[in-house]
Amino acid sequence: MLEDMEAVEQDKSPGRELAWYRRKGDTLAIGKAKLKNIFYSFWKGKFDSVWIDFEGEENLEAVKRELFERFGKAPEPEAKMDKMGRGPPRNRSPIEPLGPFYTWRGKNTDIWLSYSRERHKGTLTMNSRRIREERRDYEKEKEKEERLKERGF
């Protein structure tokens, strides 16, 4: 299944079990946008999300054009980043100055596009809603097991 992929990083901490990969020979472009990285994440061996990094406002505009064309215009909500703590390996400050943030919510996939004007860097993520729900249920069950264990059950 992952023959054409190379491992980038793994998080084997309890409940997370995430692995990030890069596809060998991936085209680093979306339309006219030039991309820096494309990471594919897997949770417990199941495809979870795609994380795409790019630099520069010209690439932001090209990515937006492609997304607006494919998925329709998205509202730009208040500048607010997702606090889930998920993402590919990279240096990202939790107090990073915020810029535009767009979301598209589909039946099976959520898409987020964000950009930091100060850092001139952006990220496009596409996340499986089904896997997110599975992860949430799994993490709740693990927390419940830990609480019972702490109480001696």
C-alpha cells in the first residue's frame, strides 16, 4: 500500500499512533501554485489526512483560486487556527501571527487553508471526517480505561 511512500515521522505516543509520509516523485504543485511539501498522515495504518505547505502570497492566491473553483467560495472566518495539535513535522509556534483562514466542510472531508502573512507561509489540509471520529472515539475509550486503571479496576 505504501510502496511509493517514504516515512517522514511517527508519533507512537498512546492514543495517537500517527505516521507521516511523503510520496516519492509527487508533483509539488496545485494548478499554478508551487508547493514546498506534501505530507500524507495515517492513523493506525488508515489514511487520515493530507498536509500541504507553500510559501508566498502568490502561491496562496493560486491555491485559493483552485480551491474556490473546485469547492466553491469559502467564507473567511475570524483569524483562528485549529487547536487540535495535529500536523506534519515542522517548526510552528503556537503564537504564530494569524492571517486568512478558509474552511470547506464536506460529507467525508474537511478542508482548511491558512496563511501567516508574517511568516509568508501557508498550509492546506484535507482531513477524513470518518477517521477523525474513529480517533475521537478511540481516545475517549483509552481515557476511560486509564481512569479505571488509576482507580484499581
